Amino acid sequence: METTHYAILDSIEVIQVEHNKFALQWKEKVFYVGEVLFRIVQLLKQGKELSDIQHILSIRYQTNISTERLEDIIQENIFKKLVDSEAIQKESYIKGRIKLLHEEPLFSATGHLTFLFQKKMMVFMALLSVGISIWFAKLLFDEKLFSHHISMKDGLFLVLINYLFFFLVGMVHEFGHAAAARKYNISSKEIGFGFYFVLPVLYTDVSKIWVLSKYKRLLVNIGGIYFQFLINILLLGVFAIFHFYFTAYQWIPASLFTTNVLMALYSLNPFFRNDGYWMYSDFFEITNLSDQAQAFPVMLYQMVSQGKKVKSLRQTIGLAFYSAVKYCLIILLPVWLFMSFRETSILIVEFVSRGGHIGTESMLESIGHVIRVTLFFALAAMVNFRTAKAFFLKIQTTLRRNEAVAEVAA
């Protein structure tokens, strides 16, 4: 082996993720490999010669690989792939990233929160927070605070409070992911701020969790939502104080509770790169879930036409369901966009024709209503456009790749 190969070999970490799942970690990147390749790297790191490795493999796996072939496998499947991976910079789906917390202080701070992920503690707190959230929602419904009308001035104040609360809850949510990773002694690289599509988001880089087993990764993925539901316990206490001492303003904690629950439910959505996406991906053990779901119809056609057997029924069912729902949503996007445009147009026409009024609202309230609706549907149009654009670009790339393969075959 070359000198550079020895340097690479020293920096590779071999990890047995599960009983039949193996990984190599190099420069903070994780590569899943087969058992034989895993054993080869393991033996190389132990300083074994190629002839020794050949002998060990022949006994353990009943294989007859020459030392020349073994050297080719090591070169092509280990060193070349690792070096090539350095040149590939995968584009992040979060744009304009700004670091808010770095790795070392984050690792230190989350160490004090890992007790919340001890099995008995987590089960108790999760059941308690979900139970309180359901009871809290029923209480607000009975008090008719979900339909409570407030003045324009209070409405603007509430928007400001909710934006500040959104940032606070977002930070708590990301700390939940980082603390869950810390439980398994894995450090999060950072907590930061960026844009997903056109939406401002907070994020935690927990990419190192790929060395964990499926259920441990699921715990890390759900850690943010778990912390959000813990916030509802505090919000109930705040609501009780407002209910007895500031009754006229009890809609403030009610609104914050609603915002928190909606944020948690949004995070469970598996069709954007939210927690739900990674939970679905990990539960069914489907890597590159979005890309595989997009390619599934072609894969299904090839399986049926060529009589191929399903490797994993569980994975195939999970992928089929995800793919079907995703394609339905993509088909419905233009319809929703048209209806959104139509509704916005009708609202603006009514606003202009009635001299700046909508229904029984005052002019100021009507202007605010039009601005909110217009901004919402403009945002919806931008999200739809970017989603459709990415979808058709992927189809175009796939078609070009297939044409290139067909030309080579010809």
C-alpha cells in the first residue's frame, strides 16, 4: 500500500452499528459497507498482511480470493471511494447557514440534559406532557379561547410575541436533538439558523448519529418534539397564573400553546426534511428516502417486468406508501396553486370594489387581512414552484443518465 493509504487507514474508524450492519467513519463521514469489506479494513488496521487476510477470509467466509484481487478490492472499494467522497460536496437543503452555537459549548451544555432521556424518566415525562397537552387543548376549547377575538393592537403584539416564542421553542427543539445525541456520547457539530425553501429555520447538525443503531437514531430524531411537549407543562402553569390574575390576557399563553403544538405537528411531516422525514427513513431503514421514493415507480416496473424478488417486504411497503402519497401531493400542487391564486384575486377585487373593506371589518383590519393572505399565498406559490422545479430537474437528470447508459450499451 502507498504511504497515503496508511495515513487514511489510521484515520478510519470501524463501527459495527447493529448485528448485521457495518460502517466506516472517516473525516466525519459515515459509509455503510458489507461485512466482508468491514472485516478487511478491521484486519488491515490490526496490521495484518494481505496473505494473512486472504487466509482468514477463506476460513471464515469460504472464499478463494487471490492477493491481487484482494488488493484491487481494497484500492477500489476503500481508498478510492473515500478520496473521491472528499471531492463531492453534497448541496445542503438548508441555505444561508449561520452558526449560533458551536460544538464544544453545545456538547458541554447538553451533558446536563441527558437524564431526560433515561428510559423510565423519558416514558414518564413523555406520557405526562402529552396527557397535559391533550387536557390543555380541551380546556382551551371549552373556554372558547381558540375562537377568541382580539383587537388589531393586541393582534400585532401577539404576532411579535409568537415570533419571539418561535425562536425560543426552536432553540429548545434543537437542544432536544443535541441532548439525545449526547446521551450516546455523540457531539452535535452546531446549532444554527438558515432557510429551507424560503422559510426561516433553526437546525442541529447531528450527522454523526449514522453510526448509531436504528432505534437510537429514532430517539435522537424525536428528541426535539419531546422537548417541545415538555414546554407545554410550563405553559399550563403560565396559563393558570394568567387565568387567576390576568384573565383578560389569558389568550396569550393559549396562543403560545397553539403555536407550540402546530410546530410539533409540522415537524412530524415526513414530506419535508423535518424530523418526520428522518424518523420515517430510519424506521423503514431507507437511505435517501426522497430520491428512492421518486424512482420507485420505475423500480416497481422493472421488478414486475423482470420478475425480480423483493429484498425487504417491509422496506418496499414503506417506500411504496411514501412514493404514492408524494406523487399525489405533487399532482395536487398545481391545483392548490390555482385555487390559492383564485381566492386571493377574489379577496383583492372585493377589497378594491368596496373601498378598502372586506365584510364587516374596518379598513385597517381589511388591509391587514389582504396583506396576510397575499403574503401567505405568495409564499405557497414560491414553495410550489421550487418543489416542482426540483422534481422536474431530477426527472431530466434521470432521463439523461438512462440515455447515456443506452448509448454505451449500444
